[in-house]
Amino acid sequence: MKSEALAVAAAAVAPGDIIEALRERVDGSLTGEAVDLRELQQADPFGPGAFAALAGRFGLSDQGQGIWLLGRKPRWEPGWIGPEHEAQCFDLFEKAFGYRIDPRLWRWKYRDAPQPGMGVWRDGELVAFYGAMPRPVLFLGRPASTVQIGDVMVDPAERGVMTRSGPFRIAASTFIDRSVGYERPHLFGFGFPTAKALQVAQKLGLYEHVDQMTELSWQAAANWPARLLRCTPVTARDRATIDGLWQAMAADFRESILGVRDAHFVEQRYQRHPTVSYHCLLVRSMFTGAPRGVIVLRRLDETAFELMDLVGPRNSFAALVAAARHWAARNGATRLRAWVTTSHAELLAATSPTQTPLDLVVPANVWSPGPSAGELRGRWWLMSGDTDFR
């Protein structure tokens, strides 16, 4: 039996507070009670469809005229993750992955995210998390905001975690509804799930496959082209040079999706990483001093380095790989490895690498209205430096 509708709140509700406001309404209501949500509907910038989807996750059904019926108390409730939830996130991470994340690494990952992602709670306990790290890109030459999805985790003790009404789908679909697509904060998203994880997301109607990662490998060896180049560690004095190299690279990738790789990115991604030491090297012509590009390397073990990133025009790529192979050999390695999207591996074909497909795919969101999988398929230039875990 419906009770008398709740009065409309006098204070305006900010768009970012709609989820929390819905949770408060549900927690303060009884099953079968009618709830007046007119002011929340009006405050939702994403329209009635997005609001209805969100309200449905709280067990609410539309009765018309802004009145919603609480048909059931949901088992799981979504909500934005904030700084106050950090300890809960660390506990969930340990349950899901078997080790405790370094707080410095967590804060570095989400340094540009006012809200690190979407959580799902059961009886006040965080049981799922869908992490999101903003990343500016050039989409076919035009600036756009994307979001990298990571740290997707669900408490292994939860049942039905991968069902259409389970906590993973609730976290993912709620985040995408509120954040990804046309007229959302981020035009589209990306990540690096395994093929198995992608299949789960496909069955739930969240993602589609648009690319795959491939490992390239070379012998680390001294070579004549590299003898004509000079590598020096990147310093603060090189910012303008790096920005110029980035602009040249951007001009060459107007038909691709390319994460911004300017001096600020190099500093924040590599030089300020809290737990990993990278070698950021500016490569110049030995004779003219003209900059050819930036290479970023990471030691994998005693025998190998990883080429994390390249910044520079395409016509410098072969020279940059030669410089990286030479540098790796001079520092005691026998192999140089790199990750690149399969669609763009041909840009390094002139360096004659050994190619091995990786069990890492690149997905596109198909849950909310936005650029289609077809528009994004084969467009990404990604390397291991675009991940949050290398």
C-alpha cells in the first residue's frame, strides 16, 4: 500500500549528488512507499532515460508525475567513490587481487579524478569498484576527453557477481550512464582487459572489441644508426622541445586516437611515478643536435628493457627504436620489448621486430550513446605507457 508522497526538497540538488540523494531517499523509505523525486529528475543533466535507469537500480519504478514506487530494497546500491572510501577500496583490492596496493600508487593513478570511480555497497560494505582515470586524447585530430578503466574488482565472496543484475554490471553501467558518451564528461573509454574479461562484458552489453595489444621484440644491440644519435636524460629544460615533438607526432596521427604525450604527460606519467623508475631520454642527432624524439624505457629484468613510449614524428620511429636497442645493450640487456596496438604495429615494421599477440584487448563502450565501436575500431595508438599497471 502506497504511503503519502514525500515532500519535494527545498534545496536544489547538484548533478553529481543525484546518486547519493537517491540512496538517502531509498534508505529512508519503506518497501511499497511512494517517493517524490521531481526535483531529482529535473536536476539530472542526462535526461529522463538516464534517471530512470539509475532509479531502477535502487528498486524504484516510475508512477508518473515525478512519483516513484519503492518496490524492493536493492541488494546492492551504487555510489560514487570519494576520498573517504580509500580504506574500503584498499581492503577490497586485497580481497580481489590477493595483495594490498601501495597507497602512493593508488593516489597517483587517480590524481586527475575528483571521484576515482563507481562503487557498489551491500549493507554498508564496499563489494565492487569500477575505477576510472581521465585521459585527454586527440580523436582524429580533435581534442577529446576519454577515461581509462582500471582496478575493476568485485569481492570474491559475493554471489552472482557477473550476472545482469550483479555488482559488476551495476558498477560499470552506472558509471558509463553518468560519465561516458555524448554530452557526458568523457566521450568514450578504453582499457586493457583480457579476452575472457571482455567476453563477460560483451555478454552484459557493456563493451565491444576494437583492437588488441601486440608485443614487439628486438635484440638489444649496438647499431650504426644509433651511433649517429645522442641520448640524454630528460630535464625540466627540455619541456618546450618535448612539446614540439608532441605537436609533430599529433600532426602525423590525425586519422588515429592518440593519448596526449606532451611534456606535462611525460613528467606526470613517468618522472613522478611513485613506485617505478623509468628512463626518459631525449634523442638528438649527433651532428646537428636536432631533436628526433623521446623514448621511455623500463628495466624488466637483468636481460630485458621495455620500450614504454615514443614521442616524436613517425619518420623518427625507426631511429628511436634503434636508439632504444643501442641504449638497452649498453646497459647490459639482450632484448628490448614493447607493446603496441595491433592495428598500428605496422608503423614499426621497418625495425623488423618479432611480433607476439598478447591476451589484452582494447574495448569500446556500447552501453551509452557515443562513438560506435566501428568508428573506434583500429584507430587507437596505445603502448604500455598508456596503461596504469606497467
